[in-house]
Amino acid sequence: GNTSPKQILICSVTNLAANICCNAGLQIIGSGIYQVLYSSVVIFTALLSKTFLGKSPTQVQWVAIISIAVGLGLTSHDSA
């Protein structure tokens, strides 16, 4: 579809703000915890998509989400 310059500007400014927040968070909490939280973005996106948009992931996607959650749990447990 057609994307207006205003939409591109909004996305760019939002992405810039997100990067600034990520870098500030990295400085505050340290690299280990930051990486675990940043890697869990897929899980949060899936849960928020189901909650607010009503889009339910497929069974294969649920398996992948659970695999990511287990992997992050094991990673954070090992680093503790």
C-alpha cells in the first residue's frame, strides 16, 4: 500500500526512542539481564497480540514461543 511520509516519520521517531531506551536500559541493568529481557520480545509480542488484537498464534508458533521461554529460563537460571 501507500505509505505517507508522516507514517514513516512516526515510525522512525518511535524506533529512535526505543533505541535510546534500550541503550539506557543496557547501561542501568547490565548486559546479562538486558539480553534476556530483549530476547523475550517475541514472547511479549505474541501475548500482547493475543490480548489486544485477538490474533491467536498457530500451534507451531505456540511451540516456538514456549521453546523460547524455556530457553530464556534456562539461560537466566544458569547465569544466576
